[in-house]
Amino acid sequence: MERVLSKHRHGSKVPGKTWFPPSWSDEDIQRAIHLSLQEPHEITPFGDKLGFEKVVQQVLAWSHVRVDTDPPIFWNSYPPHGEAS
């Protein structure tokens, strides 16, 4: 989870990454990730991953889980339409 927070919280200095809204705390970001995985609006298979989509407080959160491992592992999460670093 810290990997996602360090790259996608607002103000991150990692080039080319999108940010969650500036008003969101780390807890808000974690909540959006958990909701996208537990109550997705859509699940999309692609390659070795499943993509989970959920709109939380009017922000689309995408979370990816690798399914080519046993057990499957959380891979990443980000707001695809967020402000870019």
C-alpha cells in the first residue's frame, strides 16, 4: 500500500504518475482502493491481471490484481484521470 501512496498521493514527485485529489488523506486513498477491490463497478481481465474499477467521491479508482500467481497479489492502484505529476 505504501508504494501506491508514495507514487499517487497528491504532490508526489514521481514523474508521469497521476494523483488522487489533494483533499484526500492517506486513509481516503486506502478506502478507495479497498472499495474498488471489494465493491467494483466493473472488473476487466487483461493479460496476467484483473482490473477493478470503482468511482469513489466522484473519482475513478483503478486497482489491479495479478492472477498469474497463487495466491493472486495486489499489484497497483491509481486514479487514471487524476492530475499528473
